[in-house]
Amino acid sequence: MAHSTLTRQVGVAPLRPAKTFSPTARAWLFLSPAMLFLGVLIAASLLVLRMSVGTKGAEWSGFSLASYAQLLEPYYLKSLLLTLRLALVSALIAVLLAIPVGYCMSRLQSPLLRRVFLAAVLLPLLVNLLLQSYGWLVILGPGGMLNQALIGLGLIDRPVMLLYNQTGVLMGLVQTAFPLAVLPIASAMRGVSRSYEEAAATLGASRLQVFRQVVLPMSLPGIITGATLVFAYNASSFVVPLLLGGRRVPMLAVMVHDQIAPLMNWPAASAAGVVLIVTTLAIMTFSEFVTGRRRRILEASQ
Amino acid sequence: MSEHDFSRRTFIKTVGAASVAAAALSFPFIKASASDMRFQGKTLRLLTWSDDTGLAALRNIAATFEAKTGAKVIADRTGSTSEMVAKLKAGGDRPQYDIITLAGVGAEGLASAGLLERPDLNRIPNLRDVPAQYQTGADGHGIGYLLWCNSLIYSTRTVKEAPNSYAALWDKDMAPNIFLPPPNWTEAMDLIIIAAKLAGGDEHNVEPGFKKLEELKDRVITLGENPNQIAELFRTGSLDMGGLYAPAFFPKQIRDPSYGLGATFGMKEGFYTDLMLSVMPKHRPGDTDLAYAFIDHSLDPLVQGKMAEDIFNGPVNAKAIISAEARKSPYILTPEQISEKAIMHDNAFLASVHDQWIRRYTEIFSS
């Protein structure tokens, strides 16, 4: 009959504690879902890259650089330049509008007010882009509220066309990407210690001077990050130019769409997509370089 | 208690019988073929559009087919033809669908990729009533299903009489504010041909057409990518006319007087149509007889008539049954009107010029 005992017998190997992972392994384990997700995205990008050097009808087996050569034609170059210009201008406008909002958010004392502000800023991210475009239609359309008010006041005879052109698209780009500018700017401004402002004020600087010469330079990394995010987001914008541009503002993402439907030219669409990604990445890298330099200067001065 | 139970059961039975009777009365063609139950319990997987045409196909084709045969139709309503093409291509050798209904250009793409089976026309009895030019497409890989018919759309508030020529688009007194189709749509290609013909050219000599289209640039409010937005612009009085555009985009709005939306197929030059096709992928998962039965059912004269009345698509069946009431409508096309005035796309020719024409059209109307 076998005896079972609760005490450890002499000579028997000690009970091993539960298996633990090293801190490095734990970190990798923790990161693995995110890395898996990123891996899928990167794989998709690589597939697009492969398709871009394929040929129509032989996307996976063919090899040709014709799709890239086609992008050098004025039709596509104009579209690329228009895309970059609208993305850049929208980033500048969004940042200019976001700076006061971000400053306000960073200096709010009441948690309730801060939450209300945050919710208001985040609203465009929560509402469907299609609905937002309908909102613009109701306000700015030829028969919209603004035109009706202006005609009612006798200021204009015919409706002003604010939609279905570059102005309309620009407004849409700024509005939809606004939260991406506000959040990093507010975060950067919250990081600027009040003691700097107090020191500047003590030395006789006016509020405007404090803002311009202390808060703004110290928040520059956040401002550049905000601008970069808006630029990248808007460079690939599709719904806004499609709906608010009335198909009359040929941004590159819309051209990509045209290549897929109805032309079924996947290599041309992929090549345009790759060019857009590379251009955006190049600009983001430059911005990161400038931000990093600025950050290092700030750290050195502190 | 038992009396209560009995009453409830009787009530349920009565309501059930009444529902079946009402359904049978609404769909007499179900009753006519109700004995064909050899597909009982089988499943057919259908891929169709997500728009009103797709919904109407579920109501008028899939639901009646289920009632007639006892088979189950599992429908996937995907956005557009190109999305359907992408979905089927992604499936490779293992497609998830037995039947796909899509535009001709999509079917051609799938056929050239070798993903479609060429159907046996002898297994589709209703095809004998379909005129030869609408029977097949995509090099014999697709069966004609319905005609996507493009009209001139106009505001019933500002345009008092339905235009009888495409030249109305160039009449700025009649229609100061217009919309045109977006460049990537086949409708834009048809408009280029129409403009060319109005300017003395034709589809092989389109240069005069592009010059004529340039005359419209300042009056074009938008190139209507989104039909709901177009309807809204008509409702708010911002548009007077536009096209080519299918009334099938506006089945609800045209019936709602608040939109002031009218459409006409009565142009003396005729109206352009695109043949929509039913295709069968190779290696499809379901029963082949069932797939043929479904295609045949979609060509049934009553089903074709219902689709035409419901969604303003043109029937391909020359014997499509259109009610006397519907025949009075300017938006509902009869087989006779189609035979008289419908102009078919030459998809093969359009495919050869599509890329260049899209560019020219985009450049003309870029803001």
C-alpha cells in the first residue's frame, strides 16, 4: 500500500516554484498582440509594394516598373502636388487653431471642464466622416444655412460655392483632423512647468510675451508632432475630397480609387499608394528630425 | 386555461394561414411554381450589391426563390462591383459564393482572371425570352440579369417639362446648376459619347465631345459620387438637372414629392444601358442545379417586372410583366421601350479607352 505524505521526503527533489518568465520575456509577451497587429499591417504594406511592380492581370507574377513611370505623367504629378499642398495647408491651419485650444485645455483647473473640452475636441473622431460631410452640406451647401442667411441679409444674390472645390475640401480636412493637432499640443503645453511662466512674469514679461517666448517654444515638439499627424492623416484622405470636393478635387487617394474601380489596375493603384506612403514617411522623418533636435536643445537648456 | 390555449392556437393558425394566403396573393408566381420543391433544405450563397438594387434583389428574387423552392439563400451584400471582384479574387480557388450579380465590367475582370464558369444556356429556360444582345456578357461567362438604365434627372420645381434631348444639359436658361457623373463611372463615358455626337463626332472621334463638355464646366456644381447627396441638393433647390444618372439610385426620393426629383428616359437620342450579369464562380460551394434554378428564376417574367417596378431597373426579359399602373410611370421601363430606345455599352471598346477618357474628364472638371 502506498503512503501518501504531506511532508517532503528526504532525498526527493524540492518542489519547483511556479514557472516565471524573465522581465525581458514578459515584456515581449506583453507586446506580442500589438506586434502581431503591426506585423499584419506591415505584411499588407509589403504586399502592396509587390503588387506595385506587377502588371495588370498578373499582379503577383509579373514584373514591371511601368506603374511608377506612369506616375511621372503630369496628370498624376499634379494630383500628388495638390495632395501635398492641401495636406500641408490643412496641417498649418489646424495647428494655428489648435494652439489656443491646447493652451486652454492645459491650463484648465476644473476636471469637469477639462473633460467637456476634451469631449468637444474628440467629437470629430467619434462621428462618422459621412455624417460630418452631410453636416458641411447642410451648413455650406448652395442651399445651406450660410448661403440662406447671406441671401436673406441681402449680402449676396447667388449662393456662394463653398463646397465642391478646394476650399470645401480644405475646411473638411482641417475639421476632421483637428483633434490630432489639439491632443499632442495640449499634452506638450501641460508639460511646460508653470514655474517658467511665473519666472518670466516676475522678470516683467507680459502674458503675450510669456506665451510667445516661453510656452510656445517649449511646446514646439508637441506642435510639430500635431502638424505631422494632421499632415499624414490628410495626405491619404479619401472620404473628404470625395464628398466635399464633389469629385472635382483630385487628391491622390481618389485617383487610387479610380485605378481600382473601374479600371481594375491594381499595380497602378498600388504604385500610387507606395508613392504616397514614401512621401508622407519622408516628411514625417524630417519632422521627427527637427523635433528631436529641438527636444535635445530644450533638454540641454534645462 | 385549456380554452384559452385553444383560442390562442386557433388565433395563431388563422394568422399563419392568412399570412401565407396574403404572401401567395402578393406573389402569384410563387403559387404557380410552388410544387418545385426538389431544392428543399439546400443552400445558395449569393453575393450582390449593398444598395437599393441589392435590397430589391433580396425582396423580389431571393425571397421568392426561397418560397418557391424551399432552398435557403444566404446573401452577402457587398458595396460595389469592384469590391465584389476583390472579394472573389481574394477567395481564389475556394470561392464562398454560388452566384454573384454584378456590372459587366466586373464580370469581364473575373472572366479574364479565369475565375468564372461558362454557364450552359440550355439549363436556363427563361433565357429564350431574352433578346440575344442581353442574354450573355463577359465573353459568355455572365447571364444577363437586368439593365442599369441611365436617364436625365431634373428638378420638377424648376424644369417644368421633362427634357427630350441631352442638349438640355447645355441649356443654361433651362438648367443653370447641373451635376454630372463622376469620372470613374461608365455613365461619364456615355456622356462623353453623347457630347461627341451632339458636337458632330462619335465614340471613335470624341475630341469634339471633350470640347463640348468644357462648356459645362462653370455650371457643374458637383460630379455626383454620392446619390444621397445629389438627392439632397435637389431637395434644397441647389440643382436643376443632371445626368447621366440612373433613377435606380433614387427609388425612395423620386416617390417623395419633397425632393422635387424627376427622371426621364424620353430623350430622342435614346438612353444608355449597362447589362448587369449573374455569374457562377468556378469551384463554388453549392449545388449546380440550384444555381441554374436561381438564375432562371431571376429571369422569370414576373420577377423581372417586379424588379423594374420596384427599383427602376430595365427588364431583360422581353415578356416581363409590368402592371398597367406602372406603365404610366416615366421611370419604369417596359420591354417595348427598351427594345425601341436602349443603347448598349460596348464594354470591350470602353475598356480600351477608359483610362484616357477618365483623365480627360477629370482634368476638364477639376476645380
